[in-house]
Amino acid sequence: MDENQVPTDNNTVSSPQKASEEEVKKSVEVEIQEMEKYKWNLGVHLQHDPLQDRSLNDIYCEWINKYAADFRKFWEEKKKEDVQKT
């Protein structure tokens, strides 16, 4: 290695990656909240706790199959609008 060359650490995370990681975490948190709302509404519809009949995993997978793609599109549009406002 040349004495003027600075060694690089490939394990460090730059600021843009950290922001992206935070955005992903926020997105996942919001999706989980939406799945919880879905579970709640399912319970209202059934008039009992849906966990009596099905697993939480089953309910979450159902939400993912039915609504996740549309929700992610909505979430991306919302982020774009928020960026444009600032």
C-alpha cells in the first residue's frame, strides 16, 4: 500500500445509507401498525378475537397478500410528497 493511501473500512455506514435504513425501519413500523388495524377490524367483523381461530402469522400473511403492495405504493407516494413540501 502506498504511504499516501488511506485504508478504507468497508464496514462503516455512510450517512445516506443510515437515512435509508431509518426509512426502512419506519416503513416496517407503519406496516405493522396497518396489520394490527387489519387484525382489529377482522375481530370486529367476526365479533370475537381472531386469534381464537387463526395465528397472528396467518393474519399478517393475509394482510401482506391482500394489501402490502398497494400500501407500499401509497407509502412511497407519501414520502415523495413530503420531500417536495420541504
